Amino acid sequence: ALIPRMPALAWIHSRATGIDYLQSPTLRSAAETQKLVVSASKVNSAALAEYAMAVILHFTKNFSKLQWNKKQTSWKGFQMGQLEGATLSIIGFGSIGKAVAIRAKAFGLRVIACRRHPEKIEPPDLAPPLADKFFSPDRVKELMAESDYVVVALPYTSETKGLVSAAAIR
């Protein structure tokens, strides 16, 4: 391993948003204990938020059925869902979660969010607020019960592992 042989090493940059994907025990240790590894946090927030909204639209508007109809040259009408008035839950309200909330609000979705410290409010000049309601991680099951759609934007850590589970979804 190179890292132990590089005592002057001060920085390793990851182009990914998080560092939870690191496979090397040496790199993981450097990231967790020596804080040598930094990520491209916030760089991909807009792209990931757009992707989340695209997936939500895909299922709401039943794009698979539209594609199938096209392939079959069958243009039978069907009922499409609507985003306006539906509830989107965002679990993890960092830069990605907030970027999703901005886009969701533009579609008229009610946004509820789970964050480590739900009592922390956004800056007072943020109007309208990005989320209509906040939940703490111990209330994920309640948050899920109010949800039509869920976006999980969490780093994978020992603290977040298992937060979203089959039990929480039921």
C-alpha cells in the first residue's frame, strides 16, 4: 500500500459525491481517520436531482406503457398520474436532497424531508421553504406513511445503514 509510505500526503480527491464506495481498507482508513480523502460534494447535485425527477415522471406518466404502445403501434388511451399535490419524501437533506426539493416544488409536489437535525431550519430569507415538514431519522416510518414518492440521498455510513428498510416502507 502506498499511503503508509507517503507521510507528507495531505490530500486525495475523489470525483464522486461520496466516499462510501471506497474498497481499499487503506483508503477507507485514510478517509475516516486522517481525513485525507475529499469528495466532489455538491458537484453532481443538479444532475442527480434531475435524474430523480426523471424517474418519478417515468413512473407517474407510465413511460413504459407509452413505449410499449409505440412498439405495438397501439395508441389506446390510459390514465396517467399527476405530480401536483402528491407528496415526495426526501431522506437526506444535504445538497442533493435540497436540489431535488427545488425541482419537486416546481412540479407542485408537497415535500417532506428527513434530516439528522430536523429542528434546524433553512435561512429565513428562503421563501417558499424547500420542505413543508421535517422528520428526524427515528420517525422514518411516519414519513413513509405520508409518501407517494421517496428519494434517498444519504451517504452510506454506519449511522444510515438500515434507515430505509422493508419495515419502514410497510
